[in-house]
Amino acid sequence: MPDNQTLTRAELADRLNREIGLSRAESADLVEQVLRAIADALVAGQNVKLSSFGSFLLREKGMRVGRNPKTGVVVPIEPHVTLSFRPSQILRQRINGSA
């Protein structure tokens, strides 16, 4: 995959089809089931940890004051939950070419 491309659901399903031999429909369904399971866990307030890959972490942010950079007007930022991804050490090493 060239550096400027994004891996899509369809490409993941196609890869499963080629490498494992699942039908195209089964491959697409498997990708959807995995992504749905991850999303459902996050919506339920659970963090998701995938060994050797990384963790999807939910973090609650409290009420704070922000400022419009153009006008300088103070704007309250409501409390909310943010989602972040923290890659595993193994994935970081692979990305940096040292594994």
C-alpha cells in the first residue's frame, strides 16, 4: 500500500478473502462484526485492548474554559468523553522499523 493511501473496510475484507480464503461476503461480515464489537464496547464505556496492537482509551474531560483564537471571546467547553488510541510497544517498533 502506498504511503498516501488509507486502509478501508473493503480492503480489509478483500485481504481476508485472499489470505484466509473466506468468501467475500463472509470476509465483509467478519470485518463488520469485529468493528461493531469494538464500537459497542466503547459506547458501553469500556476501554478496548488488543494485544500486540494497542488500546482504545476513553477519558472524561471536565468543564473548562476555552477562548476563540480570532476574537478572544471566552467560551465554556462542556464536560465530555474523548477517545484516544495508544499503540502497543510492538506496533511502535514495527512502525519505526526496529522490529
